[in-house]
Amino acid sequence: MPNKSLANINEFAVLSKYITCVNSPGAWIITGGMNAGVMKHVGEAVRDYQVAHGNKKQIAAIAIAPWGAVNNKECLVNDNCKVID
């Protein structure tokens, strides 16, 4: 890990232990669904774990985003809507 600060190394260690615990049978990760703060770090840790281990071990993760942050949310409640990119 070139040029990594002590905080980043500690963060990596904590998230590695977190993923190891979450990989226990029946464990799930539930986050607030935003790409910020701890939720961002947890998402990156899950991604890195999946890349490193492939499909051999799956992690159950659910992200529940705030309604106001959902793009095209009208399409979730209205059958006659057009998706705007």
C-alpha cells in the first residue's frame, strides 16, 4: 500500500474485519443507500471483496436510499411515465 496514511490503513483493517463478519452464514448488510460516508466505504469494501473472491462467496447487501434521492421515482408509482436520463 504505497503512500497510504495510517487512517486509511486502519480503515482497511476495520472494513476487512467487517466483511469477514458479514460473510458469516445468514448475515446481511443493510445501509442507507447513499454513496457517502460510511455507506460509501462499506459499498467499496463489498465490491473489493467480490472482485477478490469472485462468485464463490456472495454477500447479501441491501441499500435503502431516501425517496428524495431516487431518480425517476415517478415511474415506481405511475405506469404511464417516461424515464428521463
